[in-house]
Amino acid sequence: MSAATPAGQKIYEGKAKILYTTEDPDVLLTHFKDDATAFNAQKRGSIVGKGQMNCAISTHLFQLLEAEGVATHWLDSPSANEMRVRTVKILPLEVVVRNIVAGSLCQQTGLALGTVLKQPLVEFYYKNDALGDPLLTRDRLFLLELATPAQVEQLQIAALKINQILSGFFERCGITLVDFKLEFGIDTQNRLLLADEISPDTCRLWNQGDSDPTQRVMDKDRFRHDLGNVEAAYQQVLERVLAQSIEK
Ligand code: TMP
Ligand code: ASP
């Protein structure tokens, strides 16, 4: 048992969320902000209602994943833009899963935007803003001791399972899950838990009814590339996600 901590103290402020202590040292309160950044915070702005929308979307998706046996940090969501989560030590890794070529994979390999991958690609990036979150090789990951070989194996398996669950879910929403980023943490009982958020900030989501490469975008690429109608796209994702029960 750890000692009680004063509740309501800000312990971390990131680009999209603030973390506060609670009376229970094993529980933190996450506050989702409307602030939006892109390109390692070189572009800054705000998406009206994003905090509430991302909190609600993440809440639904964490519940879906928990129901499918994925351990997450989510406990409950006491208000529209707040989530109570298990305290974890975040691994300094961004785990990206890709089903379709887009974004940096497109830019760095020359593969055509929209190419469907024969099998999902799992990539590890170093979560380090000062270095611009570089893509890691396995050897560099181990060199920097960012995770153990056993943890990397566990992360790879969890990422692929999460991809399968989320791809199926978004399919039922009429949305293609192009790619997404996950973060994981270790809790006080040394369990590996899915953490952070799953939202249009962290996923590429394409509307299946639309083949137009600009119109189909329902995620933060609308903000990154000034495509307009950002709030409406997030709202549409929220409505479709909430309309789908977490049962198959
Ligand atoms: P990328 O194609 O720019 O590497 O992005 C891959 C996925 O990761 C995409 O769904 C957006 C998400 N992502 C984040 O959540 N945070 C980030 O800082 C970046 C660069 C990407
Ligand atoms: N996380 C990025 C940033 O540092 C935003 C993004 O491209 O998703 O601003």
C-alpha cells in the first residue's frame, strides 16, 4: 500500500491531456483538452469540443477492448471530458499499427497512399519530443533499454489483437481504420496496460462511403493539413462509435 497523496494536484500536462492525482495513489484523473498540435507542436490550434468527444470515443473503445480481454488503464469516466485511469509508468514508446499506407509510411517509403498492406505493420517510435519521436529499429530500442525483449513481444501481440478488434468495430461504423498509435504503461502490480487514448487524434479513419482522398478523412489529418470541418468530422466519428454497442 502506498501512502495517500493530496488529490487534485496536476502532475503532468501534455499536448492534449492533463493528469491529476486523486486520493488513491493507484488512480489518476485525466482531463482531455480541446488543444490540438501537429508536427511536434510546430502547428498549434484548438478543436472545439475535442476534449469531450475524444474522452467519449476513448471511453467506448476502452470498454470494447476490456470486454474483449485487453487490459487497459481505463476505470471510469466521471464527467464529459474526464477519465479515471490506473496509475501506470508509461513506456517511452509509440506503438503504431498500419493497415493501409498513409502519413509517414507514405512519405518515407514512396508506397502509394491507400495501398492496402498484405498484413498489418507494427512499428515502434521513440516517445521523445526533443528528438521528434524517431522511428526505432529493434536493436536501437534494446540499446536504449526502452523495453525488454519480453515486453516487445507482448506489445507486438497486444497491438495486433487491438488492431483486429478495432478494425472490426470501425468496419461496423462504416469507417476504415487506416492506422493508429498506442501507448502502454506498467502498473503498480507490474502488469502491462494499454494507456493514453484512442481517438481521431491518434487514429487515421476514412469514411467508407467516400473515395475522395480529402472528403473521406475523419481524423486529425483534417487539422494537420487544413482540410476544414474538423469538429464535424470528430462529431461524426463520435456519433457512429456511440451508435455501435460493444457486443459483436
Ligand atoms: P504517421 O503516419 O505520421 O507516422 O502516424 C501514424 C499514426 O500515428 C496516425 O494514426 C497518427 C498517429 N500519431 C499520433 O497519434 N501521434 C503522433 O505524434 C504522430 C506523429 C502520429
Ligand atoms: N503528437 C503530434 C505533436 O507533437 C501531433 C500529431 O501529429 O498527431 O504535435
